[in-house]
Amino acid sequence: MNKLIGEKVKSRLIWLTLASFFFYGWWDWRFLFLIIFSGLVDYFAALMMQKHPKRKKLFFILSVVANIGSLSLFKYSGFIARNIDLLFGLEGNLMLSTHVSDFFLITPVGISFYTFQSMSYTFDVYREKLKPTKSVIHFFAYLSMFPQLVAGPIVRAKEMLPQMLKVTPISKTERWAGFQLIVRGYFKKMVIADNLAPLVVAAFSSPELNSSGMYWWGVMIAFAFQIYCDFAGYSDIARGLAKWMGYDFPDNFKHPYISISLQEFWTRWHISLSTWFRDYFYIPLGGNRKGKIRTHINLWITMLVSGLWHGAAWTFVAWSAVHSFFLSFEKITHWPQRISKVALLRPLVWFLVSAQVLLAWVFFRATSIDQAWEIVQRMVLFTGDNYLGWGLNGSIFITLMFLRELSVGLKLEERIQQVPAWLEMTFYAFVIVVIIFFRGDGSEFIYFQF
């Protein structure tokens, strides 16, 4: 019987690996060699750490260098090259036929996600929190699992590898839960995010920026819901598919826009990444254990690396700096906790925290630092006419999201008793109809670029 289960597991892992390679190779088969290289380095490094414990630090360093090196080469070479061009005055020099930036490489889709996922494996083996698998198929089935391969959530090896050694029947409850997640994910992406995308794209791609500060607050609210529904929608679909396969992926979003502190926001937004940086970067740096000044330094370094993880641009560096400043100010003053003690003032705290998040999103979305500063100035000074510029479609979908987040904040869902099964199925049938007839123009998932 055990042998039979073992054969089932092996066949399942082989099929999963091949299907995942086909899925990733459909975009560009050449980049399969990159994920195979990264995987083999970590697979053998983990085995060597176990076989030669006295040299495990050496093999761990080799793993980190190989992963960060390949990530830097493919993701940051263009950014570095462009800055070399600017530093040495090569940009715009008509006498030079070739610039350094002409040699930058294409960024493979999802490279940041699977690189960090692979690194979690060697980190945990090095810290002796996980025993390495001796099956290369087992490891690659984990690393390349197609539902979350290109945009997360980042699944830890210690959470996923044990699950993959079991073949258990999928219950009706799990199938229904997976279906709900998938439908909700498609609704978030196709109905909310894709309908808000044209409004945001038009605002940031206009040759002349709109002079209205209120307009830009409206645009950033639209972008905040667009990126949330785009990314959370993908995560929901991935989690739903995983449930149909008999696996559990971690929840990647927990309604971040109801947060009443920026620290809380980061416990609700892109949870798999924020906890990755906390466990494998911030805490090893010393976390908050080495004094107040060192705590802030570690915070700023972690946020800087997080910003660069998102992309090779100064706008992402600025985005991380804005969050770092607000987080440090929050840690020093504890202003959200102090004001929130008065129940009537909690909406004010939520409003101020939301404003901080929206201002930071400007740098994340802007095409340049100059554009971001111009927009922020208009928002802070409330220049120009007072109109949001959402239009009918934007107003409808943004209102839907406001009501959704408000219902979560007021815990209305918890107060509603269990509805009959027929009513629940009717509701999801209605949602599917809405997805079909009210979907926006298709657009690529935002986090594919990372």
C-alpha cells in the first residue's frame, strides 16, 4: 500500500513538474533554463549542507550568490547600465553609436517570485528548520508549481514540500472553497481592476499632467483598488486552483485598506513577501533587538531591498523611502495607537493612514521621479479644480470596493448567519454573469513585471 502511494506521489510530481514547465515555457521556452539552473543550485546546495555540516555556510553563501546574481543580471542590468550612461554622459551623445544600456537583458516573468521561493528552501535547510529532499522531481514540482509561479503567493518550502508527499481525496468542501476563490479572483481582476485600469493609464500617460489636486487623489484611489484587485485577484485564483489540486497556499491579502496603522497595513498587504523579508532579512539583520537606532536602520534597509525587489527604478526606491519614513515616524510617536484610544477618532486615524498609502502609491505607479513629485505637489496643495474625474464606470466600481472594505471593517459578514446553499450558489452564478458581461478590456497582471 505504501509503495502504491509512493508511486502515485511520484507520478503526480512528475506530471506537475512537466505541466508547470510547459506553462512557463509557453511565454519563452529559453527562460526554462534559468529556473532549472536556479533550482539545481539550491537543490544540490541543500544536499551538500546536510552532507557536510562543517561547510554548510559555504554552500549557503554559494546558493545566495547564485540566486541574487542571476536575479541582478536579468532584472537590474538595464537599470545599472542606464545610470552608467547618465553618469558618464553617454545618454543623448550622438557621436557614440552604442550605449551601455543597449545591452540590457529582458526580465523573465516572475523571476523575483520563484527566486525568493527557491531561496526560502536553502535558508530553512541552513537554519535546520527543514530537511532537504533527495528527490529532484519533488523539489522542482514545488519550485515551478504553475498556479503561483509567476505572481505568487511566495510559498515556503517547509510549508509546501510535506503537502506534496500526500495524495488525499479532495472533499466537496474543498472543491467548493476553491471554486469560490477562483470566481472572486476573476471578479476582482476582470471587473474591478480591468475597468479601473484605463482611468489610471490615461492619467499617467497624458502628455500634460492634470492640474487638479483632487483629480489626482481620485486617480490614486482608483490605482489603489486597481493594484489590490489585480494582485489579490491573481492570488485568489492561484489559491483556488491549489485547493482543487489538494494543496493549501497561504492567504496573501487580508483587506489592507482597513488598516489603522502603516505597520498593520504591511501585515495585510502581500503577506507572503512581507513575512519573507521579515523572517529572512529584517530579523537576521538584528530586527528590533539591537536598540532603537539600529531598529530604524534595519527597517529602512529592509524597505529599500523590498522596493528594489519590485523593480529596477528610482521610483521604487522613493516608494520604499516614503514608507520607511512614515513607519519610522509611527514607531517613534506611536500616533495611531494613541489617537485610536478614543473610539470616535479611529476614522480619522484610518483616513490619515490611507492618505499615507495613497501618497506612497504615486511613486510606485509614476513613470519617473519628476512626474511623481509633480503629482504629489498637486495632491498636497489641492491645486486646480475640485473634481475626482472617475466618470460613471469608475465611480461604480470604486464605490463597490469602498462598500466591500467597509463591510469587512464593520465585521458585517460575521454578523450574517449562514445562508442556504441554494442562495450561495445563486449568488456565485450571478457573479459569473457579471464577470462575463461587465468585464473590462483585458490587461496583463501588474505583478507579472516583477
